[in-house]
Amino acid sequence: MPKLTVETAMKALATVQEPELGGDLVSRGMIRDVSVEGTKVSLTVELTTPACPLKDEIGKGVEEALRSAGAREVQVNWDATVRRSTPAGPQMLPGVKNVVAIASGKGGVGKSTVAVNLAVALAQAGASVGLLDADITGPNVPMMLGAEGEPVATPERKIRPLEAHGVKVISIQFFLSPDQAVIWRGPLVSGAIQQFLRDVDWGELDYLIVDLPPGTSDAQLTLAQTVPITGVVLVTTPQQVSLSDVGRAMTMFEKVNVPILGVVENMAGFVCAHCGETTEIFGRGGGEEFAAANGIDFLGGIPLDITVRQGCDVGIPAVAQSEPGPAAEALSQVARTIAGKVSVQAVQQKAEAPS
């Protein structure tokens, strides 16, 4: 076996494929800071997102390749640079790399709960995340995040968002009394969303998660026509009445040329804490069947879990709880899956863009 050097290590690493993007790690520029001391190899792998769903698989491939080249000890350090899917340059959100909308066809399916937990899970992974509560007439995000207070203006006369659980957040609720209703027609709702996009100091974000209201109306059209959306995540329960409505939401986003990242099936079964028996209160598998029938990705199922409701009521999302329930891991996995899909889409867009 030839002597282990940086060159032979790089040659070995060039055989390791990136499982989502395709191509090897070296040609994709994901390997840096390689050093060799005897039979020890140290290196840094730069991922396309800190929430990479295939990080363990990549690490295993790196170690196997280097050991086959003669390394007896392998030290892998991890870094991440999230790719941009939105156009660079002057625009309404110059510092935001990816805008991900969370939508549903009907209310009551847990869309806001999913949006809040996805945002927090991505922040926990190390990404810079913002959360825009675009449900102007039903702003529940502040309560779910435990975010309180009134935003202040920056010296540049921008609105500074509040922060909770590592997520920057803005909501109309921050400007209202607790029991005040927003009784607005469509143009005012659209104007508020545009102002939250234009006048909030979001700074540099890897992901801006937008929690849309249910349905297919002014808020959805305003977002689609105002900023480039990386993609939309559709949230449904397994029951047919929800699936029927989410189908209409999918059709609307397709008509306005917003990519569909996939479907999340929420409330996908309740596991009894006492006997362990699963009760499918809203049915099961409807979201996965819907995804297959429409040629879109199924992003995962979230079980009914009392800790999710308890956390929402006190401002501690499921993924941030000290003793998370079964839904927390499912939500974290969905966040990783979405981050991976966004990375693939961003790389594909860059490859397809004219030079």
C-alpha cells in the first residue's frame, strides 16, 4: 500500500459520493483542511446544510475510504454553508437564502405547530432561521414560541424581529392586545405581509419559514407574487376531508409556479402511554397515498402526542423540550428532510442558471 499522504487521502475521498447531490465530495468542493500525521487523517467536510439528513452516511463513507487508503485514525470535523435558492442581488430579502412556505388546505391540521417546530429544529441544527407569521387573522406563532414583547425600530427604520429558541420571529400579534381581533379585508392582509417582508430587518438567514393561513386566498397569492419562494410544504391530516382541501392548495401553488417540496402527514396516530396501543384517530397513510398519487414527495408522518399540545400552550415547542415525546424526533427528521431537499434544489438551480 502506498504511503499515506494528503494526495492519496484526497484520491480516496474522491471515491465518496454525495448521496443527494450526486458527484464526489472532492469535485463538489466539500472537502477542506486535510492533514496527515503518520496514519492519522484530519479533515473538514462542508455540508450544504447543518441539518443534513445524510450526515452519518457521508461520515461513514469518508471513514471507510480513508481506512482503505491506510488511515488508522480518522478525525472528521463538520461545517456547513447553506446554498441560496433565491436570486442574489438587490431584492426585498437580500440576506435570505431560502424562503419556505408552510401551507394547508384547511385549518385545524397543525400547520402552525409544524411551522414552529421546523423553524426551531433547523435553528437547533445550527442554521440561521426566521419565522414569519403570515396568518394575520389567526396569529398563534408567538404563543407557541413563547415570544413576548413589541418589536422596536432599528436606526435604519426597519422593524427588529423578536427572537425565541434561536429563531427570529415577526407576527401581527406583537402589535395587538391579547384579545384584539384583526377584522381586515384582503388588501390590508396583503399589505401587512408585504410590510413584514419589506420592512423587517431579517439580516442574514439560511431559511425564512412562512406560516401561511389555511386556504388559497390573498395571503398565499401575495407571498407568491412578492418574493421568490424556494418551495412549499403542505400539511394535512390523514382524513379525506383534509386531503381534499390540501389537493386544492397544491393546485393553487402549481398554478403560480411555486415548487412543492412535499407533504407532511400530521396527527398520524396516537400511541397510548399506558398500554402502547396505537389508535388511528384520523386514519393513517392518507398523506403518503396523496403524495404518491400526485407525484410529490412524502416528507414524513407526525404522531399525535400530548407533549406537542402542552408545549404549544406554554411556549416550548416539542423539539425544544427537555423530555421530548415521540412527535419531536419525527418533526426533527422532517426538518432534516426539508433542508436536504432545499439544498438539492438550490444546487440544481445554480447548475441550470445561464453562465
